[in-house]
Amino acid sequence: MLTREELTSVIRERIGMILLDDLDDLGEFDQHDDLDGAPGTGAAAYLGTDNLVDIGLNSLMLARLVIQLAAEFGGDPFSDGSATLADARTVDELVTVYERALRSGSEQPA
């Protein structure tokens, strides 16, 4: 089973990738650009206590994140009713939802 730190790392990495992809789609990011200071582009760009909406995730991005995490961890804690998106308003809360799901055995890492 993954540790909380490993879960946090994976989830923050996926969030960063989605935010960068959005910047790229908007033409606000070039692969040769320096990422320092770009919004949401690194683990240090936001805190675990930051609201997912405040760091730049909209509903479509959140759906993409959940799909990516389902593929990563082998399931979706939101689809079986063990959690709701209202339980995951911050990065830390999202980590907790997946931590509980993995701990309960309802989902196993791939």
C-alpha cells in the first residue's frame, strides 16, 4: 500500500500535469518556457490546504484528475459512494479520500 506521502506526491504531480496541460491549451505555456513562477506548475506552487478550485482546477479538470487517479490506483472512491467530491475540496482532503479507499481495500494500486 502506498504511504500518505507517496499518495500526496502522485496526486500533486497529476494536478500539476493537468494545470500545465491547460496552460498549454490556452497558449500560455511553451515547452521551452521556464516554469518557475507559472501558476500551479510545481509541488511548491500550492499547499495541501489550498482549495482545488483556488489552484485552478475547474470541474472538467477535476473530472480528468479523478479519471487519471482511477487508472493510477485501480478504482474510483467516488463511484462506489464511499466518498463524494464535497469530501475533497482541498488537496489534502483529496489525498485523504484516496488514502481511506486504499486502506479499506476497496481499491488496490495497479
